[in-house]
Amino acid sequence: MLLIPCPYCGPREETEFSYGGEAHIERPKQPEALSDEAWADYLFMTSNTKGVFLERWVHSHGCRRWFNAARDTLTNEVLAVYEMGDKPPKLEKRTYV
Amino acid sequence: MKSRYSIFSLLRNALSYHENWPEAWRSPEPKPSYDVVIIGGGGHGLATAYYLAKEHGITNVAVIERGWLGGGNTGRNTTIVRSNYLWDESAHLYEHSLKLWEGLTRELNYNVMFSQRGVMNLAHSQHDLRELGRRIAANRLNGVDSEFLTPRQVKQFCPIIDLREGGRYPVLGASLQRRGGTARHDAIAWGYARAADALGVDIIQECPVEGFRIEKGRVRAVETAKGTIEAGKVALAVAGHSSVLAELAGFRLPIVCHPLQALVSEPVKPVIDCVVMSNAVHAYISQSDKGDLVIGAGVDRYIGYSQSGGLPVTEETLAAICELFPLFRRMRMMRCWGGTVDTCPDASPIVSKTPVEGMYINGGWGTGGFKSTPGSGWVYAHTIAHDEPHPLNAAFKLDRFTTGYLIDEHGAAAVAH
């Protein structure tokens, strides 16, 4: 079970949160101008990183606020949390084979 | 040619206390180059190697594996085999696989312990019931055996299920695929490995991939921990790591990896002789030949490569199992573990060419990987040998996410998640 430090409420159990997937995916400003490939890339393609991954969570059964987290997807360590709209913190890249 | 396994070889080796069995496959050092290098020594990769050699006469093949054979998702699933998928494309692919399963023990001369004990999918609500009716009709149109069971017939088929009224998960009916069942997970990897090895395929374990040499958009070689291996073609069969290797090769996939958990109980006498799946409550159960109950759970929602999951998921699953089978309430669970499932947005696999010339991908099987092992290897071998897909996997292309031709099996395919 993950222990997730909500930036507003402090550390809480995973069951209080809902998952929002990869963070920092920006909706294209002019979708109608995109090629099919670029649209598919926005819509479907993911980084699915093994290592440090930037993702969104919402504290559904708490403050109900969204935030970003940097988590190692292999070890499940939550390395940082930061507010929506903030730039991700500088973290050491972790590479696993 | 290797010695065949038979009752006579068993007796002969019994006389020497089973100390003289020949090795099932060689462990060669990699050659400098191969026609085809398959990455991933799980069931899919080994099946692909076998069918490349047997069906297409391509024997200068290496299977390279980061750990040991069948140590990934092949050894971590709940071994259910069925083909009752909703959409035509999936039904044809999985049915082809099921037909291969039916002859596999004989073909490989290796007992894969395929047991067609029947797979039952329960309906707990009116909505489930309608979905079920639709799927049964679709299955029958595609020549997949599928039948409807009333609650009374459910009770006859699986007497230990609790159908007293008032439960949290009332059973309103079920679909039954009698040809479905279970198989031995390790045996499928070992059987294909032995058969492929006999046809000349090199199987190289403990050989992680570190990168690719790609020149002018075409893959030339694979960089591994055991040196550079030149390759005419490179085939990825690394479900659970597809995105990682795709990144090394410079393209992106629509795949996300989730932990998917399973658990086994203490062994008991035979008590349940079929597979019961409940789509709505994320639980499925069967009993292994050893006697332990094999129970599968839903996926953890977050992306994860940890090969383990959270207790809330198993708790929900076991709550449902206890509700349906109250006699299991005091069973002790011995082990639980997780696999890493590749999941596509449409819950269908990708067996396809890639943007890199000479490189192929087989992944994104989600929760359907084990049952599809023979069929997956068969169509993948065809795709690699001919540089174009077989009609059975033509729809499972990577570019379906660009064209919009999705095969949406989410919730449609009797899958539990």
C-alpha cells in the first residue's frame, strides 16, 4: 500500500486517493490543425516510465484537491509532491534495465 | 534430436533414480549474429521462436532473456485459458490460440497440463445479464462455444457456490465456455523452449538488453550484457517492459503498466473443479492440481513495475470470494504476488510492425497474455517471417491508435478489469 503525502493534508493511505495518470500532458491549442499521428500521440501515447514518473493524484476522500507527484514506479517511493501548475522539481534520473 | 518423453523414458530413468535425464535445452553463448533475435524468454517469445522454426523454417534464431525462462508474467498469472471475447477480431485470435492449446501437449511432447474444465463468468445484475447474453450470441456467431446457465444450472455446475438470496453479489446467471480451463504456467515456457531448442533455436538467459543499434531507420543489432548481437530482425516479446524497450528504440507506445495481483491458499482436497470468474467484482478462482485455490484480483490503478500490489485490492477480491463461496472464509492464504501487465487503451494487444524497420512488437496483452500464448507466438512468427501480419492479427496493429480502428474489449470481453 502506498503512503501518499498530500501537500495539503499530509501523509494519507492510498485508498483515500484516486489516480490521474501521467502529469504535464498539455492539450494541443489547436487540435483541428494536428495530423492524425500528433493527435494519437496526445490522446494515447504514454511515457509509462520505469523509474521516476510524474503523475497526478486527487485526494478524493480528503481535501478533494488535485496535485502532482514524482514517484519511482519500481520502488513506489514518492519522491516529491507539488501543486498543479508548478514545474516539476529537479530529481535525479533513475534508470532500470 | 532430443530423446522423446514417454512412459518408457520415465521408466528407464526411474531405474537410475532420475539422475540421468538429459537437459531440456542447451545454454549456448550468443553467436555474433542471427537472422532473428527475439527479446523476452517468456511463453510468447519462446512460442514465437518455435513457430518461426517449425512453420517458417527460420532456425537461425536467438531468444534472449533478462532473467530466467518464464520468470515474468508467464510465471505470475492465474493460468486461465478461454476464448469467449466479444469482438470478431479478438474472438478469432483467442479461438485460434485455444485450438492450439488443445493439441499442444502432443505437439510439444511436453505435458502442459491443459485441463478443459470449463470457465464460468457470473452475472450479478440485470446489466451483467444483458452483456452476457450479447457476448454469448457474439461468441456463437464466431464459432466459439458459449452457453447460458440459469442460477440453478450454475449451482449444478459448481455446487459450492452460495446462491441463497440476499447476498451482496446475487448470481442471476452465467456464461459457460466448456472448452476453457487452465494449464500449467511453467510448462508452457519449458515446453516451447525445449521444442524450439530441438529445432536449433539458441536460448540465452541472464542477458538483459541495453540498447539497439539503429542505422537509417533500420535495426541492425541488439546491445546486450553479453555483447553486441547483430540481427536481421528484432522481435520484442517483453510484456511488462514494452515501453522501456520501445524508448530505447526511439518510439512511443499507448501502453501503461499496472500491477496485477494473484494469490494462492493452503492446499486442500478437490473442492472446485471449474474456473469461476466474476467480472463485476474483480475476482476469479480455480483449484490447482496441487490443491491450492488460485485466486486472481483486479489491477492496482497506478502505473507500477514493482511486481507487487496493495492490500486494498486483494482485500476487495477476497471479500467477493468469501461472499460467493462462504466455505472458504477460514482458508488461509499462503502467498500473494504481482505481475506487471501491459494495458492498451482498448484492452487489446499489439502484434505489429513498428516505426523501426526490421523491428516488431508483441505486447499490450493486458490480462489476456497467458491464454493467448500459442496463438500469439503463431501469428507473431508469421508477422516476422513475412514482414506483414497474418489475417488473424492484421487488426492488432500499432497504427490503430492513429486510424481509430480500436478493438474495445474493456468490460466487453468477460475480463475482470
